[in-house]
Amino acid sequence: MTDNADRPRRERPEGPPADPTEVAAQAEKFLLGLASALGASATANSVIEGDDIEVHLNGSDLGLLVGPRGSTLQAVQDITRVVAQRRMGDHDTRLRIDVGGYRAKRKEALGRFVNQVADEVVSTGTPRALEAMPSPDRKIVHDALNGRTDIATHSEGEDPNRRVVITPASATEG
């Protein structure tokens, strides 16, 4: 087994930064090819804001690309990022992938759920640890509860077992 510390670090390529439009086009091309390889019919479109790129893949029979709780979607995003950004020599853009509107649906559902849990925490006065979840989901939880003054949130544990804990605000005052 080799030690990563012994491997020479690759230097950033010289030249101008990659055009986000071209990075998005490479990502769309890769995702359409992936959908086609799975026998699914899909369309892709991108939203570009500065160095932030969000590629939306829509169509039928794309559930396999989302997987349970978006775990496959996260892997598809990672692979697409490697393919698109390395082809373009890009190290500046932030590429996000959404399939069938999953991220928006997940954000809404998770927000509703954690507000219900927060209400229970307030009524019982007992902190509650949520199940372990990936970083993007933990961010959704923290953001969804950020405006509430009756509870507090924090994350504990190490990935992949890191989880959000919701506590009554009175438990954090001191």
C-alpha cells in the first residue's frame, strides 16, 4: 500500500481558468451519456452563476441515478465533477448535479421533518439526535432550523456517522 504523502502533488495547470459554460457542457454531455447507457431518456440544462454551476438532468426512469437518500446522486455528482472539470483543466468552478428535482424535494421534505422534530424537542425539553447523514443534508437541517430561537443545533461524530443534534434553547443558555 502506498502512502499518499509520498506521491508528488500535481500542480495546477497553467493558463486561463476554464469557461464555466464549457464545464457545464461537458457535465451535460457526460450525464446524458450516462442516462442513455441506463436506457433512460433525459434532457439536461445548466444554471451558471459566476463559478457556481448546477446541472439539472430530467427525464423518466432516472431513480437509479438518485439512489437511497441521494447516495447514488452524490456519487454521480463526484464522477461528473471529475470528468467535466479534469477534461477542462478546471479547478475553480463548483459543480452540483440534480436529477429529477431530487435536491429541491429532499430539501423541502427534510425541512418539514426537522421542524416537526424541533417542535417535539421544545415540547418535551429533551434533545434529539437525528440519524447520521451526509454533509449536504446536515446543512439543510441547520439552515431549516437557523431562524428558530427555541432550539439550537450542532453536529457531532465523524463522517460517515456524523449527525445533527437538536436541543432546546434553554439547555444551551447558561
